[in-house]
Amino acid sequence: MFLRPVRPLAFAGLFLFAAMFAWNTIGVADGSGEQWVIPSILGFLWALSVYSFIASFQHVPVKADSQASFLAKFRAVFRRAPYWVLAFLALTSSVAVLVLSYRLFSVWLQDFGIH
């Protein structure tokens, strides 16, 4: 898959944004890191989305040949069916993260943006 080189970057992003969130909520006692909580949550969600997409769709079975028998075509469709469910879930979660990103960034900009 062409996104395989991005997988370590997404994995690193997961840890980076989780550490950023932990540092800003637990490590900084005076509340000075409060402005980075929302971006760290959204960065973690996007890194998780990219990583799970890459990890889930690495080994999708190939389509059946057009000259293959009906039974071979049926087996190929049956093996690929769970990936259609995963694709629907990935699309749904991506739309949810996109909507959540818009909502949280609008809150973040109202609180910490340029006034």
C-alpha cells in the first residue's frame, strides 16, 4: 500500500499528541499549557484515524478475475465483505472527527485565538 511509509509517522504522532495532552493536563500545574489541550486531542484523533486506516487496509484480498467461476467470484466477494464494513466505519469515523475538529477548533479559537 502506498501509505505504508506514513505508518511510523502516524504512530509517532499518537505518542506525541498523547504526551502533549498528558503534559498539559497533568504535568503543568499552573495551567499555562491549557491552550494546547484541544489541539492535542484533535491531533491524537487524526493520528489514530490515519494509523487505523493504514493498519486495517494493508492486506485487502484481490478481486476475482472476470473469467473466474461463479464460486471463485463468490469467495472473493465474501473475503472482501468485512473490508467494506471497515471502509464504512472508517468513513463514518472520519466524518465524525472532521465535525468534531470543526467544533473544537471554533471553541479553541474563541478562547485562545486572536481577538
